[in-house]
Amino acid sequence: MPQISHISIKDIIRENRMDAEFHRNIFINPKLEYDYIWNLLKKNTQYWISIDMNLEWKWYKIYRMNEIENMFCNTEVEKYADIEEQEMKKFKLNDRDVLFNRTNSFEFVWRTWLFREYSDDDMVFASYLVRVNPDENKILPEYLTAFLNTKYWIFDVKRRAKISINQSNVSAEELKKVRIPIIDMGKQEIIKDLFDKAFFAKQKSKQLYQEAEDILLREIWLKEHTISHTLTFSTTKKEIDNAWRYDADYFQPKYDELIEKIENYKWGWDYVENIFKHKKWYEPWAEAYTQDGKDFIRVSDFTKFWIDWTDKKISEKLYDELKWDYQAKKWEILFTKDWTIWITYVLKEDLKWIISSAFLRLNLKEEYENQEKECLALILNSIICKLQVERFSWWALISHLKPSDFEKIKIPLINSWLQKEISDKIKESFKLRNESKQLLEQAKKMVEDEIEKE
């Protein structure tokens, strides 16, 4: 159906855009005051920094788009920045900084989140992020973050994005042109309070998960014992022949240290192949992806705490063809075998999604049906599984764990009452994480309601 939009000449001049599509359906509430985002920021705002990254746990933690979780910066950071202290001071993140993702796929280019200081570590941000520092006499960081996650901001930033084959980009100059609705400071304080409660719930969730992991590692004598990489070591020809492996890292002594701990565990152990039955998932061809339809989940969308976003979809028709064989069911366990291997999650509900072949879909075999799935998932997410995966996995363009090697992983059989204690902590952790997400959604809904108020 045809639509008519009335655009003022001032808007055309200000935006320097005359294409009708750009000006279509922009909602501005005439009862609210609006101002350009640039006028609402402290003047020391930095827009980006180009940094070399590493996985060697040295220098300074660096935040990327991967570390976003429900409008907050995640507390688990995978990469570090190779920069000098003077450079770090310039780009050091401070409590309540707002980070905006300026380039990525079209679905992700708008993502914005709040950094909350949770440790004494110095942290910086990646080159494709924009750090904005609101002037709190005009606008609170929590309100700005909530607004920059609303449908109105998403629509605005997507119309500004320059789209190429692989990614979209929003320049700093375009960002300056965005207008922000200014709502009553008292209501902004309510939004801040929702963010504070959400952050507290998330931190408590993290603490409970860590307590569960500490119980597990202490139980098999890994909590106080450091398993470290050895620079020099030797092995025998017999060990090489038995393993059918010639890469030196496979014979690192740290792996044997871990296996010794597992095999000496007082309640016993077993191989993954005896505990789980597993199935692979589905991998579509490139032409199968669509703009609309059902979500298609990849490893890059996945964490041990579940999925926040995905930018890939398949058609409803293809979904209907695949769902009987490839739709995940409640209480099944997902395990990643490609890219970032060993990430594990217990499904809390049936999924109306299709998941890529980089996952294994795990179900317990009959003799182990009494095992606590959350406890088993914790084991698969921990160093117990991580080191074994590291030993077995093959590296080409991407890391890959063969299902036959996955079956060789050894799992300690934790005592049933301890399994229950671990499982209860993890369930409470996930409950709090969900509460945090709901509080942030409430904050976003409050902003949208204010914008739509007649």
C-alpha cells in the first residue's frame, strides 16, 4: 500500500539526503524535546582505536562485539590488546561508558551496551566500537543505552548504514546526526535503577556459577592444582604409534596430569561415548539464507549462557522440511565441535530454530539418565573438557573436533548429592541471569512507551 511522508526542507538539508526511502516512517513525538547526540556528550569522547589482539592473556583486556550480553559488557573477555600503558590510558574504559558497534553485518551494526566496572583490571575497546560519554546533566548513560536498543534507534541507524557485500558501516559523522528524545530526569533515574538491579542480578549469577565450578574442580583436586604448559618434554615412539599423532603438542605433560586426576577420582569416571548418544545438525548452502523466516544458529551466536542474537535466517518452507530431524528439544544438551569448541548448554525449552552442523546434540544414555544435566554441562564447559578437546582437536582454517574424538573424552562421575548441589547453583544462576535480562527489557519498554506517549 502506498505511503506518504511529509519531510521538511530543514531535514533534507541537515541530513544531506534527498532519497525518499531515507526519510520514510521516522517517528518523532512532537511533545518531546529532541537533541543531537553530539550535544549530549562530554567533549572527550573517543570514537575508535585500532589495536592488535592476542589470545595470550597478556597486556590489557579488550572488548569486542562478542562481549555484549543483554545491554551489558560481558565479564568473560577472550582477547587482549598489545598496546603500551600510555595508549591504554587514552582508551581505558570507565564505569558506565556506553559502547556502540559501528560496523558488522546489517543485523548487528546498531548494537549498543553499557560497560560496568566489575574488577580492577584495565580494559580497552576494539577498533569497530564507538565509546560515548553522556553529559549526565543532560542524559544518563543507562537511558542512552536503553534508547539505543529501541526499535526507533535500530530503524534510524540502519537507514544510515552503508551496506557492502559482507558488512555494514555507520560513520562517526552519521552518528552525530542522530537525535535523542529527552525525557524527564526522574524517569531516567528509574531506568538507571532498573539497570543497577539488572547488573547486581547478573553479578550474583556469575558468582553462583563460579561457586558451582569451584565445587567441581575442588572435588577432583583441580581447584588448587595448576596445570601448566611445559616448554620442553619427551615422549616415546610407542606412545606416538599408539596415538597415531605426530604433533608435539598432543604429548604435552599437562594432558596426562589432567587424565591422571580424572582416572584417580574416587567415584570413578567414564568415556563420553558411554554417557551420551549424539547427533549432528544441519548445514545449509549459502543460497538457503533469507532476510526473513526462522533463526539459524551458529557457534558465533552461542555461549554457555545461551543466545542473544543471530543474523542468519532460513525460510519457513525449509524450516518445515528440517524441523522433524533438526529441531532441538527441551533438556537436550548442545555442544560445539567447531570454531570455539566445548561450549555446552542445556536447553530449557523446545526451540523453533535450526542449529548448524558445528554443534552436537546430546542425550543421556539409559544407564546415565539419573545424572544431573546441568552438572554434566558444567564439566563439558570446564577445564576438564577444555584440555582434552585442546589435545584432540585438529586445526586447519578453523578448529575442529571429530565426533569420534569427542567420544574419547573422559568424564568424572560426580557423587549424586554433590551433583545436586552443583546443579541447584547453576539453575539459580540462570534464573538470576534471566531476571537481569527481563529488567533490561523493562527499561527498554519504558523508553519506547515514553516516546509513544500521546
